[in-house]
Amino acid sequence: MFALFTSLIRRLSFFARLARNEAGAIAPLTAILLLPILGTMALAVDVGYWYKTQRSMQSAADSAALAAAFSDDTNYAGVAKGTTARLGYTDGAGDVTVTPERNGNTLCPTGVTGICTKVTIGNQAGLIFSSVVRFVGNANGKQGLSAVAIARLSGSGGPASLCLTALASSGTTPAIQANGVPFANMAGCSVFSNTSMNCNGNNLGADYGIAVGANNGCGNASVTGASPVTDPYAALASNIPALRSAPCQPSNNLSGNYVWTGTIRFCGNVTLTGNVTITAPPSGQPDPVIVVDNGVFDTQRKEFKTLTDAHATLIFTGDNTSTTSHFPTGQTGGPSPGSTLDIAAPTSGTWSGMAIYQDPALTNNVSFTYSGNAPTWKLSGAVYLPHAALTISGAIGKSSNGYNCFVLVVDNVTINGTGNIYANPQSQCGSSGNTPPSTNLPGGGTPWLIQ
């Protein structure tokens, strides 16, 4: 394309010299020069259009190569073509061709090692004014254009920290569904689905959206074809039988200040009749583990709060034959502070980093909708709901006295509208006693454009 410009400049230089040497023939010479001048202008318009199109194609090829580099050998081609289609270049549409390739080091430039993924976009641009100078293009009366990008994925990549994991043991797909959610910002961590995930309007702000199946718009970087993750907290359930052997509390109505330590077991529904504060246990005593056996934890229009240096774990257990539900609930309205669940998880011990734990043996009456004010969730630690279909339509904030670390594990989740999950498990999880689930990115490493 630039060679064409060089040739035209040389022609104009020739005619300029002719003009200087042929004094007295201005009018005839002007007529002679008019055709190449008009031809040059015509070609300039066409070449400018071709250049703009080629740059757009190159940008699409770069994006596709980077996105495909994350995927395994089964899915990379689909990821590449899906990326170019979103950027206006659909394989097979009109004159567009998209060719993804991967063949280990044979696609990498000399001296480069690793897994290289190549994406080539071909297209044919029309001739608008070029026919004035009888330029016929190079592809059936059109100007053929191409863009090539190669991305390399190097190293093992290390683990991606997961603040939202959808286990999808029910087979639900997509197991992560986000609708709108303009306020969600899970920067510093990633989201994972054991099936597919779909984000409309916002990508959740997560570093990576990692899916075993398809990923439509989740995460700042999209990864598909991942290996399924196992349940990260299922083993803790082995401690529950001992918890259920503890005596039931004499009353299931709570109000006031409590200094609890060890297992605090409630049989049936728990109801807050007034605001409840949990203070730190005596030095050397374990943090309380609050067990709700076959019941809900109903905050009504009250506040349940762990104070400074106090921690607690709320555990739901029971039997699948029970008709009761197994989750926290509350009522809207009422005076300040309203319906609030404000828990900081323990930083050590068996239940370290766990704020809410739903017994994985429970499969019935475990799903619910969190609307943000029934009760408002202010939680530091992990929320484990392995068989729950959870709908989030409100904001989840850090507890008043906990660390900035939140992890959610569900069967599947739908996040609507103003739904917002605070998360940055990289920042304070180490101090909080919570070790978020993690997974290695498929193929590992960070992708780099090398061509």
C-alpha cells in the first residue's frame, strides 16, 4: 500500500520537472497534469479507506488472539471467532474470513517458546475511485486486506483467586447470570462457573471470568474450557455431627448483648426480638459457632452484630425431610439500623474465615433471594451455600469490624440490577483467616502479543 504512494509521488515529480522545462505551454501542460492529479486524489481516498479498515481488522485480530490464548485446544477457535464477531468481523459474512490456528511452537516466531495462538482476518475492500486510473485491485476487482496477530501464553500462570464460585452440581447453566449490575466490582479476584456464565451489561469487574463452558461477557478477561473445580469447603461438614450433639438453647428468641463461646445450638427457627451484639469471648476461649438446626435465622427488623474483636460463624444444618428453610432472613422497613446481619468470621480455628455455612448434606429448602434489606448483608469471610440457587438484588458490604475479604460459593447465582458484591480477597484475606478457592488458568500464564 505504501509502495503505491511512492510510485504516485514519483509520477508527480516527473510532471513537475516537465512543467519547469516546457515554458510557454502552461495550458496544455495543465490539461496533461489534471488526469494524474485527479487519479492521485482518487487513490488517496481509497487508500485511506483501506488503511482505516485494515487497522480495524488488526485491532480485532489482536483482541481475538489474546482472548483465544486463554482457552484450551477445544475452545480457542470458537473464542477467537466470537471475539472478532463482536468487533464487526464475522467469519463467512460477506468477504470476511477468520482463521484461528494453534500448533505449539511451530506458530511462534523464531526464538520464541510457549503455546502460540494465531488469528488471521481476511477481507476485501471495494474500489471507490481507483478505477479512474485503471487500478483494479488484487482480488476480483477489490482490494484484498489481511490482519495477523499471534499471542503467546507462557508459564504456569499461577492460581486465580476466586471470590465467586458456582459449583453447578445441579447442572444449571449458566451457573452465573448477571443482569445489568452496573455497580458490581469484584476487582482483585475472579469468578468461576462449573458450567457456563453470562453477563449482560457489565462484566462484574472481576479480573477473570473462568468457565468450564461458554463465557458471555463475564470478567475483564474471558477464559473458557477450564477444568471443573471441586467443592472447596465440603470437608468442614465432618465437624457438624459434633455440633448437633450440643444441647439446644433454652430460648430461640434473642435480644441484647451476648458473650458466647464454643457451640451455641438452636433447634428450630431463631428470631431476633431486639438488636443483638456479640462481644469477644474471654481470652483463650474459642469464638462462638452458632448452629441453627432445622430452622431459619430471622432478624426481623433488627441488627445482629459482632463487635470489635468478636467473631462468629453461623451454620445451618438439619434434615432434608424437614419443611423448614435453612438460611438467614428478615423483614423490610422499621427504624434504624433496620434488618442487618453484620458478622466478622473467625480468624483462626476450625471455622476460620467462614461467616455462613450451609450443611452440604442439605439439598431441600436452601435456595433464596437476597434483596439487600431483609436482612442487609455486612459480612467478612466466606458464605458457603453449595446447593442453593441464590438471587442477589442488593449490595453486600464488609462487616463493621471485619477484614476486607468476601468469598461466595453457591450452586448457581443470578445477580440483578443493583446487585453488588464487594470483593478484593487479595488485600486482607491473609489476615482474615480466609483462604479463597483458587484455580490455575487453562494453559497458564499471561498472554502477550508477539506479532
